[in-house]
Amino acid sequence: MAVDENRLRAEGLYECREPVGNLTADLDQIQSMAAGWHHSRKQRGIWTTVLWIVGVICFMTGALWWLGIILFAAGGWLLHDMKSYPKAVANHEERCTFGRSMTAMLAADTDPTEPIAIRVAFDAKEETISEGALLGRNNGKQRLYKVSWFSVQANLHDGTTFSETIDDLVRRRSFTNARGKSKVKVRTNNVIAMRFDYPSEAYGDMTPFRPKMEQEIQLPPGTIVRAVEISPKAIKVKALATQSGSATYLAQASSMLALGVYRILNLSREIEARKRAQAGQGGRP
Amino acid sequence: MTPPPPPLPPGWKCPRRVGFLFPHACLRTTPVGCPDCQNGMIEDPYALRTDRYGYSRYDYYADNYFLDLMPYYDPGVPAAPVDFTEADGADLVTPGDDFETDMSQS
């Protein structure tokens, strides 16, 4: 399916439900578009600066004031033209890299013809979690907000429905320092939330496996498990990546989290199979 | 020059396990050009994957894993076959609540 470029430009959003191969191709296309837009924006920014500096010099010489006006106008036009390349998409090219890593992971365990729902928001709205004064600082303010920019849902070969979301959790602090300068400090963490709606016919009841699962999940340095919730129908896990890093890092953390959950799901399936085998041999259930 | 592989019998099914998160049957109709078994060179592509980051021996569980969770565990009894096929429907489950969007636990 071709990428809806108009929607991408207007809303900064890619939302699709297609087989994994198509999604990967779409994300490739968006990434190359984003890289092109980033380059175009950068070029226009540089040329605007150059034209305005030369324009100022022309004004200062006096005789070429008319050339200064032309250069200023040309710089203004370039700046205006820059807006035709959406900043949000151009600056978040790495979200495509992350999306492709996720589709690559899912490709190994899904039917290639089965549609996967994916949403990548490049200009996701900020949802305020809390806002208030920052104690101990002049004019101190603190705002916590989240940005939900990625979600995916897929049906896997084993009958499990897998879904994942990524939220940026942002803390923005602003204050005036002792020298009277305004300062802004922003810290971003990533919340990785996964849900596995597993078929209990194959895996049995996963509830007793919670402690084992917490032990088994391995994550890269800087990422910690925040919550594991297991019911007879679904497993929900949340991890917090405190080193807001590259798309590759986030993809690694996501894959490792899913692998940790599945290591115990696989163990449970093995145990269920052994129980069935023992029951078949007339042993204890 | 490598001789061409012998022709496969009609209805041939790949006997190998593949997958990243869990093992399942390979749906390919020929091993030629297969990225998992690399033209039939790898006997167990699922167990021998090397892209699982820190999870070495992903497919191996020591006996204590079973003893902890299975009171009547007998290591001598082999498990029934558990590999999934495409026949295992994806509509066995329905996604439910909004855990992912609940920020109270993060």
C-alpha cells in the first residue's frame, strides 16, 4: 500500500493495517522521505542565514541597499518554503527505524499474509500528567507529560495477540538561575508497554509464573521492568528506558522484553505438554 | 560448481523449527533460499538463532525450572509435540483493557 503522503504532511501520522512486508516497505519509504525533508529543511536554513548575512552587509555598504532588500526577501521566501517539509516527520526519522525493527521481529512469528496494525505518530500531541511549581528555584515550573508515538498489534502463529505501545515520558523544568538567565531542562524516558493475550489451551494458566518471569526478563543497561501483571488470559509488562537513547537501543529493549516473556511462555507450554504426556502414560496429572 | 539439490517429493513439508519468540513449523515449500535454515544447512534454526541479545541458550531449561513449577515432574517422560502451525487460529483471544495507556503504574 502506498503511504498517504498528504496525511503524513498534515497530521504527521502513519497508521496502517497491512501484512508485515507491506509495512516494512512503507516505513522504508517514509524514512527516505523524512531524510529528504530533513536535508531540504537544513539546506533552506543555511541559505536563509547566508542571504540575510549578505543582506545586512549590503545595507551597511549603503550603495547596495536595494540588493539587501532583495536578499532579505529571498531569505524570507526560503524560510517560508521550509514549512512545506514537515518538521516533525523530518526530525523523527528514527521512529521509522524503530518501526522496522519491530516488524522484523514480528515477521519471524506471524503469517506473512496476516495484517498487522501499526501507528507511528511523528507529531503526537502532548498529554499533560502533572504541572506545578518547582520548589527551590526562582520562577521554577515543572511539567510532566507523555507523548504516545508508537503502537502495534499483531496475531502471532501460536494464537497470541501481541500489542505494544511506546510513550515518551517527558519532564520539563524551567527556572531562572542565580545570574538571571532563564533555563529549561528536559528529561525524556521511554515507557515500553506490552500485552500478550495468550491462548490458555496451549499455555495453561500463566498466573503462577509471575516470579519466574520477573527473574527471567533481561534488559539492556538503563532499562528496568516496572510492572508485570499476569491473568489467566493475558500478560502485561511495562519497562522504563531511563537512558532515552537511539531507535536501535529502544528496539533492543523491546525485543529483549518480548523474549523474556516468551521464554516463560515457552516453558509453560512445555510443562503443559509434559503434563499431557504424563497423563497419557497413566501417571499423576 | 555445486550440484543442484535433489528434487523434493510432492507435498514435502519442512521438518525444521523456526521462529524468534517461540518455535513453530516452517511453512516454506523448499529449503532453497531459506534465510532460516540457509538452504537446509542448519538443522534447528530456532535453537541456533544468534540474534537474541543476552538470551543465550534460549531454548534450554534446567531441571529446576520444571521442578519448581511442576510438582510431579519426571525428566524421563518426553513432552508431547508442541510446535504450532498456521492452523492455530489467531482468533482465540480478544484484546481487552487499557493497561498500556494507564500511566498510574509507570
